[in-house]
Amino acid sequence: MLVDKRIYLASQSPRRRELLKQIGVAFDMLPLRAVTGRMDVVEIPHAGEAAPDFTQRMAVEKAACGWRAVDARRLLRFPVLGADTVVELDGVIFGKPADRAGAEAMLTRLSGRTHRVHTAVAMQHEGRVEMSLSSSQVRFAELDAAAIGRYLETGEYLGKAGAYGIQGRAAAFVEHIDGSYSGIMGLPLYDTAILLRAFGLVV
């Protein structure tokens, strides 16, 4: 049982911070890129790696990387939470677009289709690692070039898997979802709460 009911969040995502605050979790940010000599997690799928497997591997690697940072900086040894989100359409993984053209291509392919959003959450404390996966389906309306262009002008696509954020203006594109809304945002709160309780944190 943990004496101090805090965790580290190994993510820079503002959405994940908001979602943890929503359920009353006390956390400290763990900026991984500041670790001297640390190799960043390489967010590239292995050949033939399925989207759910890829996002689970990424979440575990991010939590492990965070735990190494706790060791390297001699920080208080709170559990580390890592998470990863990918969008999948027809077996193809859509990560974060590299630029506007990449975002436009993704949104054009998602238009009028149902895609999957996979978010994995992993927690590490000492040698113990636990992980959970949330998979949801999202159906987009038909989007014409003008609608996509207006969305891209907002810049909202930056840093978002699949080039959109369901909690922002892209909510107007969504006809239907089947699954976890918070998971589509980037942190499935039900699954996260179960993980937290497994590590002795009350949610």
C-alpha cells in the first residue's frame, strides 16, 4: 500500500492532465525529454504489428521510461502512469500527423467512415507493471474539402492521433461513438481508475 497517494504522469498531454484532475487524482508531471542521455521512446510500429499491440507496447515503454527517470533523478518513488493513443482504419495506424498535408490526408480518409481509437494505459511502480487497453469506434460524417480546410486552419490537429481532437471542434464531425469518450480523448478514466486502485490509490 502506498503511503503518499500521488503518481507521476509521463505525458505532456493537456487532455490527460485535465482527465486525471477530473477524477481527483494527485499527480506530478514527469517531463521525460529532460533526462540527460535518455533515449526517447520510438513511436514507430514494428513490421506487421497490429494497432492494439502497438499502443499497448508504447504505453508500457513510456511508463518504463518514466520509471527510469525517477531512478535517474532520485525522485520520490511514486508510481508512473504512461499512456498512448492511436487511430486505426482498415488496419492502418494513424499516429500524430507530421504536418498539415499529413493531417489533411488522414481526415480525408476518415471522412464518412468508422474507425477505431485504441488507448492503452500502463502503470509502473518498482518492478511491477500493469496495463489496460480501451478500444472504441468512432463514425465520421462525410467531410468535404472546405470543412477539412476550415478545421486545419484552427491548428487543432497538431499533436493528435488521427489529426483530430474529439473534445474540440472535430466533435462536429462525429456521428456516433461506441466505447469510451475519455478513451478517445486519450485517457480512459474507467480503466485508469481500476489501475490506480490496483496500486493502492483510492479514486
